[in-house]
Amino acid sequence: MNERLKVLRKTLKMNQQEFSNKIGISQSALTLMENGKRTIRDVYITQMCHTFNLNEAWLRTGKGEMFITSEIFSLDEQAKKNKLTDLEIAIMRSYMNLDREIREKLMDELEAIFKISNETAATTEDKSIDAEIEAELEAYRKELEAEKKGKTLSALPKSKRKESS
């Protein structure tokens, strides 16, 4: 199994650090597993199968395919299921036909736009809350000042109260 673990990692084109990070172990633990000096625990087998769509039987015994074949994605089925418009379908198809590099740049731009949009919404909400707090504080301040002024006036002799009015 240790040899298949190493084959898996190399098939995924990952170094030991990347692979170990994905399954939640240290690089040194992975090295020991690949070298057969440490048993591969079930919890890590489960994690690998889930993370990499790995066929557990292949990892344990070498029988079968390395990866579990998943359902084929059908844009047409998804379009029907989600009631996409013709324009939305055309956009999806065009996107999939773009070069990988262009898709990555586009995704970076979209991510930046949505982050800005989310930050703006959060900032606007924060400003609204701050304004409410400031209004409450100002009302409370006036109430305290009026209360203090009332106590101060009642403590003054009547002759002084008339002068301060």
C-alpha cells in the first residue's frame, strides 16, 4: 500500500508537502508511510479517498482503477434543471471554450469584483450601524445633560436659579 500511496501522489503531480497538507498530516508522517515505516491509518485512507476521489480497493489491494469514475457533467441537463436562459447557456459554453490561462484571469477578475462588492456591502452596513449608535449616544448625552442641569438648578438657592435662567 505504501508504494501505491507514492504512485497516487506522483499521479496527482503533488510534492509531499502539498499532499500531506491535503490529508491533514505532516510531511514527515507521509514520508514514513511512503517508505513503509508507518502504517497508513484508516482515517487517512478515508481522507484520501474523499479528497482525491480515490478508489479505496485500489489503494488497499491494487485491484481496480485508481480513481472512482464520477458522473459525466452535462451542461444540457444542468441547464434544464436550473432553468437557464439561452444567453446563460451560451455564456457557459463560451467560457468552457476559453484557454485555461484566460479562464484563470477571468476568475481572478470576478473574484476581485465580488470581494469589492461584499466589502462595500459590509462597509455600508457598518456605517449604517455606526450612525444608529451615534444617534443613540447623542440622545443619551442630551438626556444626561438635561438631567444634570435639572439637579444643578434644584440645588441652587431660588435667587440664583432666577439669575441662571
